[in-house]
Amino acid sequence: MSWNYRICTHLFSYKKTFVNNPKLAKNEDTRIFAVHSVYYDKDGLPEGCSKNPESVGGYETQVELKVL
């Protein structure tokens, strides 16, 4: 098995994250881009990634992430 880093994206839900804060929960969901470790099977196909992003991340576009 091998691995590397990839830019992955997921939807950040204010409604789910801020259940106890109605003011923040009203914000629209936003797409987040972050660097994750991706793991590959013996055929070189992705089979999983890290649950949490690496130390850089949380940017709203790939361009913002590349600036680093």
C-alpha cells in the first residue's frame, strides 16, 4: 500500500455544526478544500483518506490553498 497528499473537498454544514447556536446555524453551507493523506490499494486505486485534514487547510477555494 502507498499514500500521498491530495486536495480533497467536503461540505461544511453550519446547521449540523452549530446545533446549539441558532445565529450561526442560519449560515449557508460552504465547500471547504483541505489537504488529506490518501491511501491506495495494490492496484494504485484510492481506498481511503485521513479523517482529519493535515495542518494546512480549511480554505474555501483551491487557489487560496495553493497560495501557501
